Amino acid sequence: QVQLVESGGGLVQAGGSLTLSCAASGSILSINVMGWYRQAPGKQRRLVATITSAGSTNYADSLKGRFTISRDNAKNTVYLQLNSLKPEDTAVYYCNAQMNSQIHWGQGTPVTVSS
């Protein structure tokens, strides 16, 4: 059994920053792509960013420049740095990973941005 566990969410003021972490654990044979998605109240879950094992990144166009995804392969951990946060960034942020040729999801960590 493999797991993804997110942490780092919380309540911040507009303009502030947060760093989210997601650690994979269990019987891991391989991890290809890791990423972050978010689901705002009343909306569908959407892509935030992805990163390959080699470090290649993709971002949602609207978020590129404010959010940064990174990865520590030795720790099986992916990070998301959230900068210049806006109230519309309020959402539950979910970690996603292709591990052992299957897609896995974390439980989510909530981010609330107040004005």
C-alpha cells in the first residue's frame, strides 16, 4: 500500500505565502509524475502544477509566476510554494502522483486566504 500525505495548509491573509508538502510512503517501486490540484468551493478539481522525476514542470497558465512546484526525489516529496495569495486561491489542495504505474491521491490540505 502506498500513501500520499499533504501538510502545510492553513489560514493566511491576502498577499501572504504558504508552502505545501506532500510525502509519499509505502512500497514504492517508482514515481513518475507528481502534482498538485485544487478544488475551490462549488467548483471542480483543477490542475495547479505537475513535475516529473527529472524536474520538468507544467503549470496552469493563470498560476504560473505565483506558484512554484519542486520535488525531492530522495524524500519522495513534492512541494508547492504559494506566493502572493489571493482570496480566489482558497481551496482544498490535493497531491497527486503516478506511483507504481497507478494514480494516487492524497487526502487534501485546505488553504484559506482572507482579504
